[in-house]
Amino acid sequence: MYKWVIGAVLYVALVIGGYSVYEKVTADDKQAVALANEDSHESHESHESHGAQENHAHGSDLHEEGSNEVHTFVQADEKEIKIYVKDKAGNPVQELEVNHEKILHFIVVDEHLQKYYHLHPEQTGKGQFTIKSTLPEGFYKAFIDRKPKNLAYQVTPVPFIVGHPSVSAQNLGMKPDNTLTQQIDGETVTLKMSSFAINQPVTLTFDLDRTNLTTYLGALGHVVIVDEGAGQYLHVHPAQQEEPVFETQFVQPGIYKIWAEFKQDGKVRAFPFGVEIKGEK
């Protein structure tokens, strides 16, 4: 967790310093902004997470940052969160394509991977998005899922801080779940995985009550996967439109957190699962 804290603090200091220069260069811009943390995302064509890749996903590989032509800045406090989307020259990126009914998906996890938020900020300016903050004090990482037109983009985490949280004394790390069944609001979902090995096609099948299951953001469900350090991210959609079945592949061993989102009885719920993928690096 200390890496999260140090990284977030250094990032804030770096970007604030860089932004003061940016303000002088663009003093004629009426929408001068205070920038905080920096991020990068994905090309819709190329996707993989600290191990996961597949044809229906959006994701990232941190070793390919050089191909990124879009950068994201996040400013957060207890009242609101602002996201700024800019190109390498610092100009607002205006041409974003609608992807699964939204122009931008804002995925946020906390330092212990216990809290998960899938938010949709409103566009409030050129390359600027804003949403009312519902996050308690803490250390977070954001994954900004968007699809710029004609620009290469890969997702990477944006560390940011809300409020003035204290540093936890212990960080015990994440452990895989003993059972892959979760219950929320009386709804039960069970995850079945065809394999827990690296470099093997993996099918994620979810058993759940389909009586009042409806599409959410253009799909019957959404799956978000991050590695234990929340360094990389994958967003997977169903392999077939009418079945809650997802396909992916892990290329690195380790512990992963999987959130499966389903809309039942008009309410969206995210069911969390911790799994361990084994194999030699």
C-alpha cells in the first residue's frame, strides 16, 4: 500500500508543477484547470491486463506506454471528481466515440481492492468530464475507459487521493476466495472458470437468476479484472449477446480481482471474486 501512497503523492506534486507551466502557455484559454493525476488507457483493438487478453475486451499493457497518444488527468475532492482528456501537446481531446452507450467509463478501485465503482461522468467542457463524488476518504486508482478517434490509447491506472486519509499500518495483501459464490441484496452469483492456468483460453461462466436479468450498457453483463496491485486492467464483454459467458486469457501468474456486473430487477450489482492464476513466469 505504501507504493500507492508514495506514487499518488508524487504524482500529484508532479502534475501540479507541470500544470502551472501549462497554464502560462494557455493563458488565453478560459477553461484553465487544476490538474492532478495522470493516466493512459487502451486502443480498442489491443487489449490485455496483467495477464488477460481477448477479443471482446478493453485493457492495457504497461509495457506499451510509448504507443499512447492520449493522457488523462484526474482532480478529486470530497465534492466532485474532474477528468481531463488531452493529447500529447496538451490540447483537449474532443473526438471520443460512444462505447457501450457511454462516451467515457470511469472505473475506480480502492487501495485494498475492496471498493469498486463504475461511474459515468458528464462532459462539461472540451475534453473535460465531471461527476459528483461519492467516494469516502482514501487512496484510489482510476481506469478511464474511452475510445478516442484516430488516436492510440491504452489504459493505465491513475492514482488519486480523496480527502486526507491516514496510512494503514498493515497491508496483508489479497488472498483468493475459498468459494466463488457471492451474494448481494439476496441475489446469488457463482463463477465457474474453465482454467486457472496461464496461457490457456479461459471461459468465465456465471450462474445466476436470469428471471429479471436485463441488459446493462448494451450487454448482458460486464466483467472487470485487475491484478493484485491494480496496475493493469481488463474490461470484458460477453462472448455471445444472450449468455453471461466471457472469454479471456491470463499470461502472468498471480492473484486477480474480478468484478462481474449484472442488472437484475432494475438494479446493477457488482459481484467480486478473488482468484489465483498459476504457472511459471
